[in-house]
Amino acid sequence: MQAFTYRSGQLFAEGVAVKDLARRYGTPLYVYSRNHLRERYEAIASAMAEVKPLICYSVKANSNAAVLKTLAAAGSGFDIVSGGELFRVLRAGADASKVVFAGVGKTREEIEYALKERIRFFTCESEPEARRISECAKRLGLTGRIAFRVNPDVDPKTHKYISTGKKENKFGLDLDRTMQAYEMAAALPNIEIAGLHLHIGSQILSADPFGAALAKVKDFCLALKAKYPSFTTIDIGGGLGIDYKPDQQSLDPKVFAATVMPFLRELGLNVVMEPGRCIVGNAGILVCTVQYVKESYFKKFIVSDGAMNDLIRPALYQAHHEVWAVSATDKRVPGDLVGPICESGDFLAADRDLPDVGEGDLLAVLSAGAYGYAMSSNYNSRPRAAEVMVDGDKAFEIRRRETLEDLVRGESDIR
């Protein structure tokens, strides 16, 4: 579905005018489409229905409770990377048996928390981590179910910061080392070999790298399945990309399924997958208000109240986000959309043709539902934005705007 469309020259989020949301809740403001979340989840579930996967939404993309509750109600499990994310999903009503725990630096406290909640399994990134899970499980009298993360050395052709499946990345173990890791872990007390995990990166627009990764691990998985009766699962990760630019095309779940299904059929294992961005990315926009239009000898700067602390992806990844005027205009001007942060890297769009707007006008930064608010900060002592979810013609404030008092809550003076 198209969550954000123009009607009579005004941008709407589902059935609600964005200008009305900005007037009611202020800016910067994150706006999400609840029905887009539902539709994207169902599109993946439908495409992969043959293998009945456990779809574990990647919480790091957007961890708002309303997002998590919406997906839990649709039947989703959750991919977490911290104890904090486990707390969030349980608070949102998630079934712990549908939770998988990834990440390279799990603490003892996090491991014990997850063991006590009886999560489905840990994605195990190293041999020391397997030993730590064993120690924690033994102390608690529980069983730690693990799936080693294998690094298949496949180039996903994405940004180097979000590539995770090449040999130089910090994630997982190479194939040559992984069999020894399984043999070591199988001898540990209170450990069960649950399966294998691979995740090669994010924002991948072709299905080919996924097929290449599965081709590399297929025989390995069959050998593990024959060796360990408890080896029943393959977690194929996430990474399906979306269309940030007009000339890009989101990776269609049906195309993805057609590529991976032959390998999954042959393996005959339970399937877990971990989509995040492809569910929530295009479900959200960041709405900001133009404060000034600054002309320089070299270019025009549109200065908004939205900044890199609200949406850091352009500064961090040189990421492209389309920018629309909330009140439609055909007029365009070359320039930069920048914020008030005291950094030259504070931009939401650089060297672009932008809507020709003036002071007080509203702009919408598209495809901001994933890694937007979740990566926001209080840099320059700026309160974080409010978040709103639209469902049809109704809007709900799902996170209030921070106040100045919120900035210092938890601090104390030296006495």
C-alpha cells in the first residue's frame, strides 16, 4: 500500500492530513502508518508460506511499543540484540518462545534474563559466547539453545557499514571454523544445538546474494542436521531492501522467496527470518518545519527544525531520503535541507533538488520508519521528537515529545 499520498494538494498519512498532525503534535514529528506495517508483514508471510517461517521482526529498526504490539498481534516473533529490547517486546505482549537473541556482545545479565524468559534460541557469535551461555544456563539449571552465526563471505552489495556477511566483518564465524565450534558447544553442559544463523547485511535490493549465501551453507547444514538430532532450524536473517530513491525498487518478497525456496525445500529445516526495514521503513515519515531559507554564494540552505539528532542516516551512511512538501508544489530549488545542529554533517538532504518552500512551511522526509527515531539522540541538548501512529482516519500519539526537564532527568549535582 501507499501509506503517504497527496489529496487535493495536501499530503495524507492514510486518512489523516499531515498538516493537521503537525498542528496538533508539533514538529519534528515521526508519523507511522499502522496498515502499512500489517500489509508488509502479511506480504512476507504470504510469499514464504510454503515453509511456514517464524517471522521475527528486527526490533532495532523501530522499537516503539505500538509498532511491536501491532506486529505481535499479526503473529510476529522478534529478533532482539539487547536485554533492553527483550524488555520492550515482553512488555508489548510478545511470546518469548518466538524471540531470538542476536548480537556480538551479550552480557551475563542479558543472557540470564533471556534464559529465565525461555526465549527460542541465542544467535551465538563466537566460542567464548557459547561457553558463557553454558555457564549461565548451568548456574540457573536451564538449557541454552544456540544457533551459531556463520559468516559465508558473501558481498551483499550494500553500504559497508551495514554489510555483515563478509569475512572482514565482526559478525559470526567462517565456515572452516564453524564445525569445530559446534563440536565444542555440543560437549558443553546445559547447551542444545538448535540450528544455524546467517545474516549477510541490510538494504539489499537483489535476491542473488541470499541465494549465494544459502548455496554456501547448504551442505554444511545437511551435515549438522545428520550429526545433531536437535539441529532443526535455519535462521536466514533479514536485509530485504526498500526504495529510498525513485529509481530504486524494493526487493519483492515473492522474488526473494523464489530465490531461497529451492534451498529451504532441500534442507527441510524449520525457517526463521528477521525482516525489519522492509516492514517499517516506508511506514514512516519525519515531518519538519522550515525555520529559514538561507541564500549563500554557493547554494541555498533550507534550515528546518529536523536535524541529524532526529534522523542520522544521511550523515552516517550518506543515505538518500526523498523530501516532499506537505503542501504540494511543482517548484524545485537546488540546495541542502539542514538542521540547527552545530555540525557540518547536519543535513537531511545534500546537493538535491528540493521543494521550493519558505519559512513556516512543512516538509516530509520519507522512508524514515526504520532507523529513524531508534537512532535519535539528545545531541546539542535537543529533546527528541514525538511519534504518532495513524490507523485509517484515526491518529494516536505513541510517544510524547520530550521536554527540557526530560533532558536532565536522572542527572544529579556533585554535592
